[in-house]
Amino acid sequence: MKEYTILLVEDAADVRTMMRVMLETRGFTVKEAADGLEAIEVVRREIPDAILLDMSLPRADGYQTARLIRQLPGCKDLPIIACTAYNQWEWRAKSISAGCTAFVPKPVDFDQLNALLLRLLTA
């Protein structure tokens, strides 16, 4: 399998560490950002294969971040997965309208996330 790079955007360091470990054990390379503006800078330097984006972030929330990333060269079709504890329909719809490709509720089911990532990355 090709090695895929995931940008994990999460402001809570403990959650970020746990998610990084879970993604790495599934064979992904993980880059990290602690807020939306940092995520945009990471993407400007090197476009990852996919982004796992917390929607509640400092400096630029996930909705703003997704919109801004979509405007960057080469990012129009980049898989961006919204990841939030706000699991109501309206939050899912808001994520998709902001430019996210898919939505994963927290707490994350890593088997489902893995399947979603592989489906998006190999489509």
C-alpha cells in the first residue's frame, strides 16, 4: 500500500497524540497542527494526502480553515474530514458546506475512520 500523509489538525495535545498514534499504527504518516492558521501554513509548504480537521480550533475554526484551504492551489479536491463532538445534522451540513469532504464524530471510531480514509485516498 502507498504511504499516505495525513495532516491532523487538533488543538488538544492529548487528543492529537492519541489520534497520531492510532493513525501511525494503521500505516499513515502524520503531520500535526494545533490550530487553523498553523494548518494552512503546513498545507502551503506541502499538501498532504488528506486532512483530519477538528472544527473547534483557536485562531481560525475548522470551518474557516476548510474554506481557506480550498482556495489554495492544488487543494480543490483534497480530502478534508471534519472531526468534532458536535454530531447533530446541522453541524455535519455546516462542515460539508464549508468545504469538508466527509464528517467523523468524536469519539472517533478508528476502524471506521481508517475505512473512510482508504476509500477517499484510493478513489
